[in-house]
Amino acid sequence: MAMLNTLSLAALLLTLYGLEGLVLTQEKSMSVQAGQNVKILCSPSRGNWALTWYQQKPVYGGGTEVTAASPAPPSLLLLAPSQSPPSGSEVSVVCMAQGFRPDGAVLSWTEDSTTIAGPEVHTGPSQRQSDGTFIQSSVLKLGPERWSSGRSYTCHLTHPALTSPLRESVSVGQCS
């Protein structure tokens, strides 16, 4: 069992350029098994910072990456078929949130203002990009009759860095 000393990590964060005087509130220590994932929550005393770190080894030292950055709002992209699908084929509408920080985007779907939840919605986990931002996608799978019905399908995106939710809509008439 390895003891992860979060106080050392906080001290490191406090010495980073531009963060002098920033106080983080978090647990003093955690007991974890080697190879186990650890999520340490911390709150800054001032400002609106996204603080993240990644540690490859169970003992503090080599392999630790620390990032301090301002929150970044996501952009929203909606991808739909450009033409009618072949007879009997399922239609996939893809919604993508990209360029956001910190993690925590929520993607959801509506059909003519009615929430869609269930096996036709496939939302993946967010993925951290090399620039420190995140990307996440959700796929709405529809049968050909449902897609051709003329209903409007809307992807909704919420994130802490947004002042109001984003949304993009599509229907079969817009894609032909």
C-alpha cells in the first residue's frame, strides 16, 4: 500500500509561477493500493482555476505532471447524415463537445423538446487532449422511420465554464 501525501502536492502547486498565495483545501492524505486510480478533490481559495494533475507512479516523484489553467468553455459540433440512409439502415447523429477545461461536460438529447434516454444514446467518457483540454462525444442512433419522421433532434451541452447551455439541432430536412 502506498501513502499519497497530498500536502506535498499542494506545496508544489503553491510554488508554481503566478499561484503564490493560492490556498487549496483538500484531504491531507489517502491510502491506496498500487495501480489504483485516485481522485483528489481540491478547492482554490480565490479565482476561477482548473487544477489538474496526473501521476504515473504510486509514490510522489518522477512521472508527475501538474497543470494550472483557467477554465475553458467547450464548443459544440453536431454531425448528421448528409443524405437519406439506405433502406432499413440505422442513422447515427454525433454530438461533440471539444476544447473544454476542467472535465465535467454533460451531453444530452431531445426529440422535439422531449428528453431521449435509453439504448439509442451512447455517450462516451471524456478524453484528455495533449493541450490539457477535454473532448467528449455522444451518439444518437435512430431507426430509418424515426429519422425520416421530420422530428427535430437537439444535442444539449452544459459545462461549468459556460454562462448558459449550448445546443445544436438537426432534422432530416436540413440534411438533404
